[in-house]
Amino acid sequence: MKKLDRLGWAEGLAFSTFGVGVGVRVNVPGVLPRLLPLLPPGWKKSRRLVAQRVYSLMVAEGCERAGMRRLHVLYADSARLARGPGLDLLLEAFEADLHLHTAEASSDMTFLHAGVVGWQGRAIVVPGRSFSGKTTLVREMLRLGATYYSDEFAVVDNLGLVHPFARPLGIREEGSGAQTKYTAERLAATTGVGPLPVGIAVISEYQMGAQWRPVPLSQGQGALELLANSVAVRRQPHKTLIRIHELARQAVFLRGTRGEAREAASSILRFCSEP
């Protein structure tokens, strides 16, 4: 880390996000603005915080020599995260590591792998890891009028309320593993701004041609599902358990296999609208 500190850094930023202090610096002027849209939602600039992690982006400059490529390099503290000729890939690595670090290091909130929308004053939480189909289900609920909260994390406070983590949705295009970023506005949806009590938590699995016929789970079963999707349970078991207990105490849990996301989304919203 000391060797990196001695290098020439042109621009830098210190900020806090969900109680986590982070620093980022780049060696070339004009590059820092490209990183700002990748920071976690709700970040705040700070000059006095102690950074728990520092990202250093070294952008290659100058012409390539014959037979040699100019490589950009990204570090998290003193560990090299990524290296390559394409800056976009390093920016993707920066965003992914920063968001995961925030989820792991925050003591103010508990982060669950989940999609979240708001509906009639309550949160609908869809726990699931990558490739579980939660983003597709969130997108369809947005198209039906739900409010966007997250396609990545459910952020839970001490009262079991769910806060927004409204980064652009990362939607995988059909036939490709690559993601395209969509803002809620691009999907004609609004974005949540305040915490919500949870209404239901939906544990779903995709199966082609399946009919959405969910069955209820007990609060204990539901809490175990949430715990399995908690990011920092090993680092912060006590706080995680307290917050999941509060969330589970308020929630109705449903589990089922779904086919088309639009059918399941419509059914979920109708269920939440019933008295």
C-alpha cells in the first residue's frame, strides 16, 4: 500500500455509504467522473472519514510500443483486482467489488441478496443470488406499476424496514450473459426514496412452462431463507439475526416455481392488494 501511496495521483474522492468509509483515486485527470455513477446509491462525499478501503485506478497512457500493450490496473488497498487493456472491464470490477464490500462491511444495515419493489406502502422482497431470476421478476412488477427499490440488495435496518438500493437494473439480454443497465425511469417506473415495512417475501425458482402456484411458508422457514441470502452473517451474526427476525416478524412468505415472470408478477401484486 505504501508503494501505491507514493505514486502520482491526479484525482481522488473520499465518501461514505451506509456507514462504510471508502476512498478512490486515479492517476489521470478526467477519469474520476466515470466512476461516480458506479458508486452505491446514496453515497456522500466526506473529507474527514477514515477509509476502510481505498481503490486505486492506474490508467495506462501513451502510445503502445511494438509488441507491447498498455494495461490499466485496478487495486483494492494493496491487492490487484483487475488488469487489462479495456477500461470498461475494470470499471465493472470496481463497481462489483465496491458494492459487495459495502454490503459486507456495513454495520448500520444488513444486506440481503434480493430484488425489492414497493407496492401500496409495503416492500415486496425477492431473495436470490445471481442468475436466480430476481431481476426479471422485479422488472415485470415495475411494468405493472410497482416502485423500484433494488435488483441487487434488500437493505434492512434495526426495525426490519427495507431501504432503497436503487442502482440501474442489470438485465441480461436473451441468449447472452452480458448485462444491459436500465434505470427505473427508462422502464417508466418511479424509484423509492424512503424505507418501507415488508409486506411479502417471495422465494421463487424458474422452470420453463411452470404455473405459478405458491405455497405459504412459516416465519421460521422464511427467516432461514433470508439468512441464507445474507451477505455478512458470518462477520456480523448478532446484528444480522436481530434484523432478519424483525423483518420476518412483519412478513408473509410465499414459495413456488414460476414460469413466465409476467404471470408471477401479476399474481404477486394481486395477492398484495387483497385485504
